[in-house]
Amino acid sequence: MTADGMVIRRAGADEMLALWGYSPDTAPATAVYFMKNISEGNAVFWTVEKDGDLIGELYAFFDIEEDRDFADGEGTAYLCAFRIKREYRGQGIGTLLMNTVLSELGAMGIRRVTIGVDEERNERLYRRLGFDRLVKHCHYDPCDRDPGMKPLYDEKGFRLLSKELQP
């Protein structure tokens, strides 16, 4: 529990499906990918709740087989789907969620985290949070999947940034 009635906690795959508005039978490939990885322990899902209302989410993947620059299965994790409801933005809630997740990942032995950035305002936020190294420019988001479970091509592209965690 944090100040102002907020709770940051780890959640399960079933909660992720409900949050996204799907059932196991109606989930598209990306939701199935998230659900499978959470269920198998290759991903962790955190939520921020305020007075019982879900207002934010963040996921960490530990192994991205298609591209180990994102997550290598050893000491690098990939953060994705970092969202705070619009009406709660600018209040420090995202920073609180991110710092909580980074602390927990560090305690789990993760030494480095990566995150994809496609907008300048998001890049400013992530750089302020310590994501100060450009890993590479990308056109495939490993967590966004087509019906064949292959990463989707992103024509616009994005930058993959990283942050070293303190032991």
C-alpha cells in the first residue's frame, strides 16, 4: 500500500486478460502471448490500483528468444506495456510504479532492463528514470504478436533504451 489509497502489486494472467477485456477464448495473439508468458513465469505483471480502480500496469519479460537484446534469459529483462490512465498522469504514479518494479527486478537478480520508446515525451520520461543508453533502433516489438505468434513489424519503428540496475 502506498500513500493516497494506492496499491502496487503483482497480478496474474487471468487479471491481465480481464484488464484487456478478453477471455481465454477471445484473446488475440498478443494477449495470448502475454498470458502464456505470465503463466509460465517468463513474465511478471504489476498493477497500480487506487481505491479499487486499476489505473496502471507494467510488464517485465525475462527471455525474448527472437532477440536477446530485449531480454536474454539471464540478467536482462524487457519492460513493456507501461500504462497509466490519462487522468492520473503527471502525478508521479508512473514513476512510483516504475521505481517499485525496478527495485523488485533488482532484488530478483536482474542487472539490466530495456524498454522500447516511440514518442519523444516518453523518451524524456524514461531518460529521467535512468534509461540512458540507446541499445538500437527496432522495427519489431517482440511482445506484439501476429496470429502466427511472430513479432509484428512496426513501420514507424522505435528506440530500445536500457538502464543498469544497482546490485
